[in-house]
Amino acid sequence: MAFKELSAAQQEQLMKLRQLEATLQNIRIQQAEFNRTLQENNLTKKELAKLDPEMQVWKSVGSVMFPKKVSETLKELTDRIELIELNLKRLSKQETESKERLEDLQARLSSQLSSKTSN
């Protein structure tokens, strides 16, 4: 069945379906990026935890390097990890909601199309 053969409402639903698919794909890309960043931060935290807390390490801020105590750097990493985890939870919730809306819309559109072709 061609797109032009669909009713205006069905065309609109199909467009919403495509938008939801794109949204879901974007959410999954963001989740992958956050997971990669989380993994890097956890690895860095693990390595820093092996050092003396009063020891100085170099922290890169843009193109400049600054000395910073390990203990301060660990605190910053812990805060960053918590923020990343919160973002991952938010994205997971958005993913679940988007998948539910997508499945509902797919079912409704499929039902409409199957009843149209059987008539």
C-alpha cells in the first residue's frame, strides 16, 4: 500500500511512528555515549584510588593542565559518575516510554491497515 493511499490520519500516525523510531534511536545513541563515559570515569576512579590521596595529579581543563590532589579529583569523579548514572536512569525511562508509545502506535496502525485491506 502506497503512502498516498492512506487516510490523512493514517499518514499522520505513520509520521509519528517514524518520529518515535528516530527518538528511540537517539536515546540509544545517548545511552551508549553515557555508558562509555561512565566506564572511563569508573576506570579512572579505580586507578586514582590506588594512589596516596595527598599526591598531586595533573587534571586537563581544555588545553591547560592543572595540578590537583588525588582526593579532590576523586570527589569530582564521584560527582560526575553520579550525574552520569542519573542521566542513564532518565534515558532508560524515556526509552521505556518511547518503546511503549511506539508499540501502541504500531499496533493501532497495523490494525487499521489490516482492516482496510480486508475490506
